[in-house]
Amino acid sequence: LTEPPGSLLAAKAMRAAGLLLAWALLCPAGTQQCHLTSPSGVLRFTDTHAEIRVPALHRVPSSLDPLYGLVRHCLDLIQQNPLPTELLRAALNDPGSVRTLQVVQYELGYVVCAAVALLFTVAVPVAGMCFCYCRSRRQCGGRLRAHRRSLGCRRHCLLACLSLTSLVILISVICAFVTSQRVKGQMEPGLGAVPATLRTLRQHITNVPQGVQMVVDQFEVPRQQIISDLGGLSRSVGLSIHEQLKAMTYAALADLQDRAGDLQTSLHHLQILDKTVRVLAAARAELEPALRERRRRVVALLDDPRCTSCASVLGRAQSLELGADYSKVPSVEKVLKALAGLPRSDFAEMIRQGNGTFNSIPELAVERMAQVIQDLRDEMARMTEKVQSIADSFPLPDYTQPVSEALVKAEDRSQPYLREVERFERYRWIAGTVLCSIILLILTCNVTGMALGAYGLSKREDPSDYERRGEAGAKFLLVGVGLAFLFSWLLILLVFATFLVGGNIQTLVCRNWVNQEIYKFIDTPGNLPPSMNLTHQLNLRRDSNLSAVYRECKSGAGLWEVLQLKRSYDLDEHLKAPKYTADFQKRLGDFTARLGDVRLLRNEGRQDLETFARSGVDEVDYRRFQEEMKNPVVQTSLSGLARSLEVLQKMQRNSTVAERLATEARALWQMQNSTVQSQEALVAKLGESVQFLSRLAPHLQERVKTTLATTASVEARLPVQAQQILRQEIGCFTRKELRYFAQYLNWVGQTLREDVASCQPLATALDNGRVILCDRIADPWNAFWFSLGCCTFFLIPNIIFAVRLTKHFRPIRNRLISTGSEETCPFHIPRVTALKL
């Protein structure tokens, strides 16, 4: 025999459902991933040391940078010698052994410049006195005595040269003014930055213990966060277990509820089937004699010769007999006897209790984890004491005293020098401003003289106006010449004094500071006297030097890494997380709790389902029922036969026959409406029960077995998977809290190295000193003397061109005899001749 297609499809569906359920049961809950870290997982710590910092200074780009570069290039040409290590060693260790010849050899470029300045200082005033003497003798700076054809070209050339030199002097004096103001503007804050930086460094070092304690106190941030997380841990674990296992549990409960419903419904339909069959059999027995009698009477009536046209209905009447015989269908009494007393357990209450127990897992987790949560809170208090050991064991307070004393000494000793530098700068600014103003006065005289002289030349038609304006222009030029002779020596002295100071700062200090030669000189043993041993004075490591310390500090080393300690201190060793979190992790790792003990099906319910499966419901031949129900209660339709008799009754001429036909028709209608219709209703009811039981029977055994296996498997897997989820959630929680610890410890290490106990401010202070001295003061300082020197040296051609030009602006005393141009012969006096009578 082959199963119908519907049974095959149902079997395949059941197998697929079984495979899916098996996969859900065997899939480990631990494969679930931890929740991603939320934005709140990043801790925010207070900046504990922000008010004690050395801000880094940088070179600011300027429009005068090309001028600064030119001056540095000139100084590199003047001083090409490297750092004089031998000379400096002798000067620092034994000043009396320094020979003048060594200094002159090193400063040879400056000596040559000094000779030029001395020559200028002597020669220009002497030339000025000679010029004054000549002027008193009317030997120079006078008038042109005769016209020449090239006079106009020479005058124009002199005007152009004097204008060009005046323009160069103007540009130079403007640069001198600007750079002088920049030096003045940078000198005061630069000098003030020295003691301020030293004080800041001293405060930075002095406040290290307080800063370390403030850093340690910031452990309150992760502690509060962890305590807050602990408050929601147990409920979170319970909800996670419930969320991940509810699909499997609810599916098992739903399957169990379906089997309980099958049991109840099957029992109900079996009872209906048995009762209906009995009723139908009894009704058939009652209907059979009445139907036999009714058939006899109808056949006899139709066979009567007086009955007109009755032969056509006679055959139907003769076939009037019973149809379906339900005494032949299988009995279900054996199945009902097997199911007697079922169900013995209340499946609805059982499912409700299982569902309630499973839904109470979050509350159960809170109850079971209460003690471990309290233990972890106590552990956090002990952890605070462990973290305090970072501050207690920090070694710097005992070793930073030498550095603080050295900074105090440097601050005290620098004050007199800074005041002297400030005073010298004030004098320099006053002298520079005055001399630049005098240069501007000289330029004013030049411009005024050239303007008046040129204007006088353009008015040569009026001799009186021409002479007056030309003479005024010449006098202005001579006033400028006189001022140049008078103040040139002061200018060259100021230029040389500022040049000597600024040039040596640039070539001896700044250039060697940039290329690290100064650090190499300091690092070389024997270069500095014992009183200037920075390694000893600053208590630096014996195996280190200033260059190495500078590089380490610049890269972010801590003070404890560059100072000489009695024993080495490894901050990373003190900031290892397991040192503080081992007990915390152990308590979480050792915690176990059974949170998945849920009873879905008690023994009574299991026995009920097993009895239901063994009862034989699936062994009943329901096809026999279906085949029997295809037969009508009566083979011939009583209603059809009754209607046929009613038609014949109208056709009869014999009233007796007609009356008898009407009587038989009513009897048939009564039998149809009372007995047959009630039996047909019972057959319909029987059909519903047979249809349900026939659909259930082929899959009953498999469904019950699957339900029992699923329920047993879920009951066995729930505690295991609940434990896996518990371990997973605790593992996720542990990693999350350890990230808080790691954040804090990383922040502690970073803050101590880069802020609280960092030696980077020392390197920053040195870099700031170079920026202030070299970039912000020395560069404009050197640009000042360079610009003022250009003004000074261009005064020499200015004097020459001005003196030569004065002759062209004064009226010419003698004229040329030859006829010339209007320019060479400005006017002509007519000759008077005598008349002969």
C-alpha cells in the first residue's frame, strides 16, 4: 500500500521541523557576540595639571623673513669658524689661560669689521672737518664758473644718483625703524619669560606629589562606573538568558500544548464516533421494519389496476430499502478503553507553570547573584587602596630637590643680568630712534634741496627767482651733508655695538644651538668646570648626558626616567592591570548559578501522551467509516418518491386510489423528516470526527514522539545553555569593566609621562629659549643693525652726490662767449657802440 500524497508532504514537513529544532537545541549559546561598546564606555577624566604648563613657542612667519635670511647669510660669511670648544673650555675652567690671540683668531671676521668701523669713525669726521675748512676758504661746494655743453647731462645724472641713494637710505631706515620696534616689543616679554618659565618649571616639579595624588584620586571615575554597571549586571544576565532561550522554550511549550489539544480533541471525537455509530445502528434497526411495511403498501397500491400511470413509479417503490449499515464499521471501544481516565494531568496548568518558571529567570538571576555583586562592591573598595599605592610608591619627591634648588638659583642669578639687558635695550632703542630720526632729517634735506633746485632750474627766465630758489636748494643739500658728517660716527658706533652683540649671539649661540653643537660641548667631559656640572646639579642619571636627556624629555619621558634614583622605577610595572584586577576577575570567573531549571512536562503528562500514542487511535480503519458514509440512509430517496406519489394522486380518476396515494406520500414525508433526516445529521457529525481522526492518525506516533523528545531535550538543554549564556555575559561584563581599568591605567601612564611628572617642560623651556633669543630677538636685532649700517654706509655717496649737485643749483658767475643753446647761455646783455659823426 502507498501513502497518499498529503501524508508524504506532512511527513517531510515534520522531518524538516525536527531538523530545525535539533539545530536550535544544539547551537551553542556562547556563539552570541557581546554587545558593542556604547559611547558611554569611554571615560572622561579631569585635567589635573592644566594650570602648570610651559606653552611651546614657535617661530612666527614674517614678511621680514627674507631680510633675516640675508643677515644670517652675511654673518655666516663673516664668522665661518665652528664652535670654539678649546677656547670655551679654557675660558670656563681657567679664564687666565685664555690668550688674546686665540680670541682674535676666532673673531677675525668681527676684527676686520671693527677695523672698518674704526676707519669709518675717524675718516668721515676728518673728511667733514676738511670740507668745512674748504667751505670757509670757498674752495669747494661753490659755483660753476663756466657753461659746458655736457652740464645738463651731468646734472641729471647727479640728481638720479642722489635720488637712488636717498631711496636706498629711506628703505633701510624704514626697516631699521620696524626691526627696532620688533626688538623692543619682543625684548620685554622675552626677558619676562625667563623667570616665569623657571618658576613654572619649579612649580611643575614641586607639585608632582600633589599631581600624582590627584591622578590617583581620579580612580573614582571608573570605580563609580563599575559600581553602576554592577547594579544592573544580574538583571541584564537574566534578561539575556530569557531573550536567547525564549524561542526554543516557547516553541517546546507550544508543541506540548498542541499535543495536549490533540489528546483532548481525539478523545472527544472518539467518544462522538462510538456514540454516533451506536445510535445509527439502533436507528437502522428501528427503521428497517417500518420501511419494509411502507414499501409493501406502496408497491401494492401502485400495482392496483385502478391506479392510472403508476407503472412508471413502481420500480422505484420496489427498490425502497435501507442503505448504510454502520454495524459493519470497526469498533473503537478498545481505543476508548485504553484512553479511559485520560488526561490524568492538567496540561494547561502544567504549561502555565513552566511558562511562569521560565519567565521568572531575570528575577531568579537577581536573587542568585546578589551575594557576588556585594562581594564585587567590597572588592572595588580594596582596589581603591591598591591604586593608592601608585602615589605612595612614586619616587620623585625625594629626588627632585636638586632640580628645584638649581632652578631657584638660576632664577635669582638671572635677575641682575636681565635688568642690565633691559636697561641696555632701552638705551639702544632711544639711540636708534634718535639716529633714525636724524637720517630721516637728512633725507628731508635731500628731497627739499633737490625739489627747490629743480624748481629753480625750471624758472631760469626770471634770474632773480632762479638764483633765490637754486641757492635755497643748495643750502638744504649742504645742511644734509653737514648732518651726515656730524652724526655718521655715532651711527657707525651704534651699528658696530649692536652688530658685535647680535652677530656673536647668532654665530656663537643660535647657530650652534640649532645644530646641537652646544649640547655636544656640554656633554663632553672636562668642558665645564665642576661647579657647572649639570648632570650632578640636576641629579640626572649618571649614564646619561644633557643631549640624551633633552631627546628623552622631548619624546615624552617622565622625570623618574631621567633622574638618578637609588633603585630603578618602572611605571609600566606598576600600571599592569592584573595587579589590581586579579581578585575582581577571579570572583566573576568562579561564579556559577543554575538559572535554567524549568520543568515543562511532568511524569503524569508524559505518561498521558505515551498512553495516547499506544491507544491504537492510529490503527482504526477510518476508510471503512468513510466508505460507509458514502451510502445513503435509504437507497431510494423518500422525498423524491413522495413527490412522485403526489403527482400520480392528481392524475387519478378513482378517488379512493387518489386518497391512498396522498396518504402514502404523507407517510413517506413523515419518515423522511423524522427518522431519515435525524440519521443524516448524525452521519454528518460522524463525518467530522472521522475526518479529524483520519488526518491525525498517520502522524500521531511521530508527533507524540517528537514532542516528548523535544520537551526532554529542552529541559536538559535549558540549564546547560543558561550556564553558557551566564558565562558569556559575565565574560562580556568582565571585559567591559577591564576596559575601564585599562582606560584609567593608560590615562594614568599618559598623564604622568606627558603632564604631571613629565620632563617635557624642560625640553620645551629650552626650545622656547632658543625661539625667544634667536627667532624673536636676535633676528630683528641683527636686521636692525644691518639696516642701520646700510643707511650709514650709503651716507658717503649721499654726501658726494649732494656736494656735487649744489654747484649745479647755484647761479653761474661767468658765461660762455660762443653762441650756445638756451641752457648754456641763459641771458645776453647787448653791447653799446659809439656812433661816428
